[in-house]
Amino acid sequence: MKPANLNFDFSQGGMNQSNNQSISSGHAALDVMLPHGGWPVGGITEIFCPEDSHFALPLLWPALARLSQAKRWLAMIAPPNAPSSAQLASVGIDLSHVLMIHPHATSNGLWAVEHALRSGTCAAVLSWVNHADHHAMQDLRGAALAGNSCGLIFRPEWAIRQPSTASLRLRLNATDTGFYVEHIPQNGKQSHSVIFVRNQLDRKAG
């Protein structure tokens, strides 16, 4: 796992010119609910959490483990509670393709997210963003499309009231055994739905 600053040269990663529309979440019921059949690639997913988003990361592990097997980076930008190397390795994520980036200011943080998404060498970019206006979200979605990257943005629950151009918006609530995942529709063609996804570790224990 490589720590990086804002001047990191993303060209050190491999390029991927394929235009996959989505990648399976690794949870069959969740894939059925999601409009794209998985996490959108070339787009932005907003994930709204009530407090600490650390609990939500296991929902992403199956997809990130698969993406890490390619020659592109998995970038985590400004994680408030970064997962340990041991935790990432235990869920099958290749640590040699993980970047941890810690910008110091909100403006630089958004710049780093856009730069990583647009680089074409990041399979997925995870970021933690409190404040992003409509224009900023448009820029991030355009960058994800240009770089064929899966943008996964964790946001506080209050930000759900802000207008957004994200490809997908979800609200999560955790329990001891899994997650309630709520799909937030953005137009009349999408339906509001809620499902429960069991924690992978809990599933194995059972």
C-alpha cells in the first residue's frame, strides 16, 4: 500500500481503455436493486452515511478486491479512518495497487479526486467529501467518464438534500449483521427501494 501526496504521478499505473458500464458489487440482491446492475464505471456513486463511514467499507470489498487484480490503482482520498493493510489483504485486495492520499484542504481534496478519476489509471477512487456543489459534482462525473473509473464518494447524511448529477445515490444504515441499503431515485424512471445486505464475515460465520 503506497501513501501518496497531491503531486503523485498517476501514470505509474496501467491504462485501461475498456468501457465497462458497471462492476458487480459482489452482492446478488444489491446488483438486482442497482439500476446499472452493479457499481457504475465511468460515473459517480454517492454513499450517504449517518456518521462514521468506516462501517460502510465492507460493502465495497468484493468489487474492490476484483478491481485490484487489474494493473490500475485503487485510490483512497482523505479517508477519516483508513483501513489497515491487514484488513485490506484479508478481503483479497492486492496492496500493491492501493494508494492512500491525504490532502489538507477541501479545495485540494476535490482537485485530487478529479485528478485521480480523470487519470485513466485508477480503477476506482474512494473519497470522503463533505461539501461539493452542483458544479463540482458535474466535474467529478465528467472526470470519471473520461478516465473510465468507478467513483465512490462517501458523504454525510445531511448532504442528501443537495442537488446532484451522480450516477447513483445510496443511503446506508448499519446493524450488527449487515447494512440497510436505500436507493435514492433521481428521476421518475427509477424506483425507491430498500434492501438488507448481510455482512460478508457474518455470512461466513453462519
